[in-house]
Amino acid sequence: MRNCEIDLTLGRWLRIWWLFHWRIAAGAFVIGVLLLQIGLEEAAAQKACLWAAPWLFLLWSLAVMHMLLHKRYQGFRLALVSEGSPVPAAPGRVLSVWWLYAWRNAVGLLLLSLPQGIAIASDGRYTNHNSAWRVLDVFWTFAVMYVALRKRYRNFRIMLMPA
């Protein structure tokens, strides 16, 4: 099985990262529009929508991770492998990959936002360096995706295989 593995090139890495992030953004947009339509009228509906939004987004991000692990990309696919044999992308395995990606991004992006928060606190006003922080955010999420793809999980790892 090992000799069938193909390299994780920059182009393949970008395709995987891009699939995850554009689908997350598209889904978040749709969830937001739908919840806005539901919650515009009554205060109780607004509160319900505020409660539901993070849970819907969480479920959507898990669904996107499932899509990412099952997609046949141009020239390759991702395979979950244990002891040299393919294993199915069962919900627990999808959750393991998603959890690693989610918590490392949350902590990393929080840490990246600390200098901006310190600058606001010390200066007493907001200093807009958004483009620089967005570039750091992108590089951070890109690096975390690499870690998620190369990590040896408890009972499997992710391999790139020919499509």
C-alpha cells in the first residue's frame, strides 16, 4: 500500500485547503441568510437564531470535513489507512481530523489576535491592520491543514492516493 502513496505537493495541499475553506464560507453565508430570514420578526426567534447559528455552523464544518476526506480531487484522493490497509472514513475518524483542525485553528487564531488586542488596549483606539492579520490567518490555517494531513492519528493516518 505504501508504494501507491503520492506526495503532498503545494498544489495538492492548496486544493484540499481551498475546498474546505470555500465550502465553509459558502455554508456560513447560506446559514446566515436563512437565519436572518427566520429571526427578523420576533425577539424570541432572534434569540433562537443566535443560539442555533454556532451549532449549525459546527455541523456544517463537520459535513465539509467529511466531504474533504471523500472527494476525488484532480489526480488524487485522500485515503485513511491503518497498518497499511485502507479504512473507511467513519464518523469517529472524520471527527478526529476535524477536531485537530478546529482546535489548533481556534487557539492559533486567538493567539494571532492578541497583538491587535494589546494595541487596542494600550492605545485606546482601534488600529486597522486587517490585511496583515488576514494574511497571517491564511498562513496559519494553511499550516494547520498540513499538520492535519500529515499527522498519525490514534488508529489511522491520511494518505494521498492516485484518483
